Amino acid sequence: MAAIPQTLSGEVHLTTMGTGRPTIRRPSPADALAGFSVALVLIPQSLAYAQIAEMPVVTGLFASALPLIAAAPLGSSPYLQTGPVALTSLLTLAALQGAGFAAEDPNYVALGSLLALIVGAFRLLLGLIRGGWAAYLIASPVMQGFTSAAALIIISSQLPKALGTNDVVPDGSTVGKALWTVANPGQWSPVAIGISAMTLALMLGGRRLHRLFPGVAIAVIAGLVLSRLLDNPGSVVGQPIGIPQGLPSLSLDLPWSSLGTLLISGIVIALVGFAEPSAIARLFASEDGVPWNANKELIGSGFGNLASALSGAFPVGGSFSRSSVNRLAGAESRWSGGFTGLVVLAFLPFAGVLNPLPQAVLGAIVVGAVLGLLKPRVMLTMHRHSKLDALLAWSTFVAALVLAPNVQYAVLIGVALSGLVHLLRPLRLQTPETSGAATVVRPEGLLWLGSYRRFDDLLTEFTTVHAGDDVVVDLGPDPALDPSIEQTIGRAREALTEAGGSLQLSHELATTGTS
């Protein structure tokens, strides 16, 4: 099943092997079952992701209820699940702390809601003006470097919980606390380590048994049981204040005077937080041979974030792991996300049952969820394909670590460097090589939204010269292709096929695999 790539309008057009353009489905029992399955993963994850943003854990639950219900009827992908995600939570923390706000600030939660409002309004605006292409302003090497650094920062933030030192670790930066924890093994808690190991074994090992193995839900139940049986289970979720039970109070009584302060950070979150879910949805659309529209997804995500702001929660995005669970569980339409939100909403009056849950469980859940962001092999070997890509990736990586928690500025640095590289080293095609019966060609320079027109001209000229040949285009490791570049490749493939040749890519479109 061959994909006919996106256009700048944001829609993916795919051949469907005679199945025709699919119609919008009504909610089905399969959607309800898939939505329930995702909720079992989302409820504990939402608590952990709220803590990454240093928000009260209940705001994670709020971000997992109405936002999903609001986004469900407006999105495009039948599988993409909205809600709290680790990367967006880290960016939320960066935005608030970078603006000088601490978790102790009485307006901290409301500031998070204001940030969600900015993210939602910007995504909604992009969707309405058919600006789905803007998600590709961030070049693939920049995203790779940023997400790798973000994974290390997120894992560092969870080490004190996973090793049981969060009650004794001195105040300091996220990385500082992690280093202190590693340097003081005498303070580690055997109970916390055992609970963390159990959680990771259930999450990661369970997938080997079956892709739908409910490792997260089982880990939570086991953690609650152990908390009741042990005299000292360590720090628990309900300390020092228990989880409030009940539905969110809807309000837009926000600190509007801080709107200008958070505006740029909100736009960065809107773009960075949409890049990954768009890749997820495009991958699923390509595999299933169904259309996907980035602009509709932006509108759905925009309304989801507006609902999060109204609920007193923080910015939300699309989740790779939960979207995969949703798909594997048999979801048939985007209504499955609405069912997930309804399950979380129904759970809110009983949220207090999670008060005894050991923090070690939440710490391990986050660690297990963001491991997919770490791609050391890609980072370490990137220079073999392109020294410029490696420079961009490592510059962004170092900038994020140095600037933490203000990691949003690392993205801006990466975008600025991308523009500079684009101007100083225009894209070109290397001298083709022969590999067996195929002709291999590699772009040299930055392949991104800014260079698609030049890439179109170069590839068109190349395929004209090599009409009838079998051509392999080597794009390097894990490129995030924007729609216009995919369109160029699609046209070149069609031209070569008509001339009796073929065109293949040396990679498969990869997603970052965050939670």
C-alpha cells in the first residue's frame, strides 16, 4: 500500500487498495472498550505527568477528562489520544519556572491553565488558517537533540522517587537532585527500588508477553496492595495533601496580566508538542491507507487545550504509547478518545483511592514511558550521514541540558541554527553511488520545510536523468519529513514507476515513541 504524501494544506492522501475514502464512523462498542483500556494507562500516567510540571496530581486527572471529550469529535486520526504527556509537562514546567513562577506560588495552577489557553488558541488558529505545515518548522535533527535531552531531564526528575530519596534530597535543580541521589546510595530505599523495579518489569516485560498487557494498571494495583501491607512504603501520592475527589470547577478566572509573559513559551509548546503526535498520526494513516488531516488535528487539539484551561489543568498533547494501545485495543474511530475521557471523568469522585500509591510507582512509570525518547545510537552515528545534522542535534541537546529548566529556549536556538545552516550550506545531492542494481543518492545539507523547493528541483532533475532506474534515496536516520518533502518524493516515485524504474527510501518513517 503506497502512500501519496501530504500537501501543504495538511491532508494526507493515501491510496486505499479500492476501499475508497472512509466515512466517519459512529461510536461503537469497540471504541468504548479501547477507550477503557487506554484509561487504565492514562489515570496513573496523568498523576506522574502532573508532577513533572510540579502541579497537584489532581490536575493531571482534570487534563485527562474534559480535554479528551472536547478533542474527540474534532480531530482526524481515529487512534490519536490526547492528554498529558511527559514532554509537554516538562515544557510547561520550563515555561512557568522560566517566567519566574515557583510551584509554591498561589497562582501556579492558574498560570498552567493560562498556558493551556495560549497553546489551545494558537493551535486552533493554525488549524483554521490551514497552517498544519507550521508543525515542521522544527527540523528533524533539532527535534532529535531536544527530545533526547528532554528524556534525560525527565528521567533525572524521577530518580529521587524511583530510588526513594525524594523525602531527603536537598533543594536544588532537577539535575542537581538527580546527581545528589546517585552520589548518596546510602540514602536509597530498598522498598522504593523494589517497587520501581517491579513497575518497570511489568511495563516493559509485559509487552513481551502481549502488546496489550496492562502493565501500568497492574503495577498500580500491586503498589496499592504493597502500600497497605508495608509499615513504611515510603513517600505516597496522598502526602502531604490527599487527592481532592470530585469534578473540576469550570472557570476562566486566570492571571491575565501574565499573558504576555507566557505567550512565546505557549507558542513553542504548541509547535513542539504537535510535531510528535502529527508523526504518530501520519504513520498510522500510512499503514492503514486512510486520510489524515493535520489542520483538523490542530483544531481538535486546540479545543482539547481550551477545555484543559477551563478545567483548571495544564497543556495537553498527543501520546504515542496511549495511541498505540488505543489502536491495538481495536479502536474504530476517534470517539474512543471521548470514551477515555468519560472513564476518567467517572473516576474523579473516587480518585482518593490512589492516595496510598507509592511515589516510586509514578517515578518508574515516567521512566518507562520516556525511554523511547532516548536514541543514543541515532545521536552517536548521525555524523556519518550528515555532519550538519549532527551539529544541529548536539547543539540543541547541549543547549537544553545547560538551559534546564528553561528548555524551551533550546528549541528556539535550534530553529535559529537551522535557518543559519540553510543559508550558509544550501541543500545539494551528493554524487550518486551504485549498490547492486540500485542507484543510491543522498541529500547533503538540511532537509526541512525551508529547503523543500530546492529539494523538489534537485530530485526532479535527478529522476529525469535516471528515468527507468531503480533509485534509493538515503535520508539518514529517523528524518521527520514535512508534507511538502513527502509530496516531492511521491511525485518522483510516480515518475520513475511510469518509466519502468522504482524509488525507495532507505528508512521507515519513525516516531519518537514518547508516552
